[in-house]
Amino acid sequence: MYFAMDEIGFENAEKIKTESDKWRFIYNVAKNYGFEGIHITPSLYKKFDLDIDNIPEYFSDFKLTFHVSEKDLEKSLELAVKHNMYDVSIHPPPSSSPTEKNLSVELFKKSVDKWLNKFLKRGISFSLETHVAGEYFLFDGLYEFVNFIDLFPELGVLIDISHNYYNPQYSEDDIINILGNKNVKGLHISDALRSAEFEKGTHLPIGDGTIDFTKLLKHFDKIENLYGVLEIKSNNEGIERSLKNLKKEL
């Protein structure tokens, strides 16, 4: 497993506003943290007004992955090919009313079938995130998610550990048992605390919650070329500490 940067830290997020070369700043931040990869998301390039069409060539020093919305798949494929990215991932789409859910699932099947083939033909994996909850997304829980991805054996899986664990229905063992034998390409890694409200109980620095990362990393580190995205909303120290804690477990 290699670790990839998602958030840059609160202090860096303030400092980048005054930087003239923001891409170089992002590069230096990732190097200083010791990341091997960068998980490029709208929260990175849109938040800091980066020109996503012109990622500098020196970013080839990192293993790049892309996390986008379903609406941006055509553009993401173009950029993934251009910058030799390993994987492009998306959220499940928003949920619909119960009467429209079956239709939405069928339409999403057609979309996945179309784009999965396009990505695979270009040598890029295409993955679906396990950020699931019926109130917000099309799949109500991990079993509905698995029923869908089993229709597409070559579809990748991006496991959002913090969100899945925050649901008291799923323990570390459940995450491993339900998803561990699937085509897992990456992990969104952050700690979680079930006793707190959702916004305060997810995306925590490693060690600030109650997730047993020793158990999870011991299992998923067996997967070749797995990327672990540090999806921590914290200050710079929290990101540094999280990365050190994770590396101790491997």
C-alpha cells in the first residue's frame, strides 16, 4: 500500500491563497509530508482554483489518482490518460424516492457499463466508492452496494473506512468480510468516533477515533498497488501524525 494526499492541512489551506504558483505549493506540501501519491479531487483543484487541464509534468513524481463526480467522467478519462493516472473513482449517485430507485439503479448500471469499458480500454481502473447511506446515496448500505458491484467484476472498489465504520452496523470485521474479497483499488482513510455528531465524528486524524487500523491495514495491505488516501480534515500536525501512525502499522 502507498499513502496519498487528499487534504493539505488547515494552515496550508490558508497559506496557499497567497501563493503565485499553487501547483508547486501543492507539490511541496505533499513532498514535505512524505506522501507517495496525490488523490486529486474537486476539493483540491476547485477549492484552490487550480487549472486541472494543466497539471505540471513534475507531478509525475507522484502516483496520481482522480476522484470526480459522475458528470465529469469524460473529462476525467482524458486527464487520466494524459497524466498516467492509475484509477478514477466516483461516489454513488444521489438517492431518489423509493418509487424511482429501481429506475435510477438501472440507469446507473448503463452508465457504469459504458464508462467501465472506456476506462479499461485505456488501461485505467474505474472505481465506485462505498460511501453509502440510503438517505444520501443510491445504495442503502454495503450489501446493496455489493449486489451492484457484483454485476461488474472489473469495477473497482474504493472503501471509505470512516463513513462505513461510523454506521454502527459495520465493524472493522464487517468491512473486511463484506468487501475484502472484492476488486478493491483504494481506501479513503480517516478515523471516526460514533459517539459524536456525523460532522465531528468522521474524517478525524488517526488515533482521534476508535477504528482499529491495525486490523484493517493488516488485511488490505495484501492487495497489490492499493492506494490509501489520507482523507483527514485537520491542521498540518494532525495530518503528519496520522501518516506516521499509519506507517507504524505496516
